Amino acid sequence: MLNNRRIDIQKLKKSLSNGLSRKGKAIILSIIMSLIIGSVFGVISLQMADKDSGMAVESTKQTVDVSNQQEDTNLTTHSPESISFYVVQAGVFSEEANAKERIKLFKEAGYSNVIWKKEQEIYLLTGISASKDEIKKLANEMQDEDFDVFVKKWEVKTAEQDIEKSTATYLDAFLSAWNQSLEDQDEQALTSFIKDNHDEIPQDLQALQKQLIKLIQSEEKDEREILLESMYLYENYVNKGSK
């Protein structure tokens, strides 16, 4: 009788043990499946996030590219035409003070002069013409008054630049007006252009425009000085930033 009871208790324990084992396995299996499913969803979420991020970067890149294209369309490669004319050269100096002293002598004799800095030298120029024969007349007159001068063909340095189209248009129009004044030996075409373009010019031209306005408004400048000095300002502008 006692032995039967012991057997029943052992069967009960074994039965309980087997029941708990199955439940434990089910719980462990559920946990494992949850982890697997969570990992799969995590990977999918990360992939979707990377894709969205990539699309955002690509969209930003496209926006930047479009912006750069819009900026590029406002630029043009400006290649100024070569410029040359004839002048009376009245001296070359290494010190500007010496050039200014020489200017006083010419002014006393009624001749206007312009200082032109070029290639680390300071040139003193008086008179300007598109015709060599015409400028020779002035040189001969000055030589008759014992001034040491001579006729020289003057080359204006120009450099190719990538600039705004509106700036290129202004510079080309300026040069056209300047050439007309040189041909006419009258500053009227040039001064009219400068006055007519006083407003609404590109930002990078405003400093040049102010210098030109000041030049033509000076009562002490004659047409030769205006032509020479305006071309000097033009040369400095189109060569800014070049070596």
C-alpha cells in the first residue's frame, strides 16, 4: 500500500516536471521568436531610414546643382578686345613724387599730363590720339619748347575674366563710347555714356563708376586727360585679380 503511494507521487512529480518543461519551452520559444521578429523589423526600419536619408541627400544635391547652374548662367567669359593708341610720353619715373614735380613744369606751359603706373614704372603721358601723325604734331610742338618728349604706341593690358553678363555688357559699351571719343577727339560720347549709366549698375562696377563720375565732373580735366585717365581706370578694373 505504501509502495503504491510512493509510485503515484513519483508519477505526479514526473508529470509536473514534464508539464513545466513544455511550458518553459513554449515561453523560451516565444521569446526567441519575438527577438527574431524584432530584429527583422529593426533591419527593415534601418534600411528604410537609410533610403529616406539617401533620397534627402540626393534631393539636396540636386538643389545645389540647380542653384550652381543658375549662378553659372549669369556668368560669361569676357575677353576684352585689344586696345592701342598713340601718346606723347613725357617721362618715366620710379618715384611718383618726381613725376608730380615734372607735371608742374608741363602745366605751366599749358600741357596736361596723366600719371600711368605700369609694370612697376611710373609713366608721364600727355596727349592721346588714334592717329600717329596727329600725335606727332603735339610732340613736335612740345619739342620746340625744349621738352624732352617722344611719340609712343601705347598698349593697354587686358585679361580674360569670368564675370556677370551685365558687367560684361557695361564694359563693352564703355569701350565703344571711349573709342568713339578717341576718334572724335572729344570726350562727349564717353561722358554721355557715364552719365546715362549712373544708376542701376552691377554691384562690382559701382566703385569704377564713382571714379568715372568724379573724373568727368572735374573742371580741371581736359578731354585728353579724361580719355587717358578713364582708360587707366578701365585697365585696372579688367586686370584686377590677374597676375
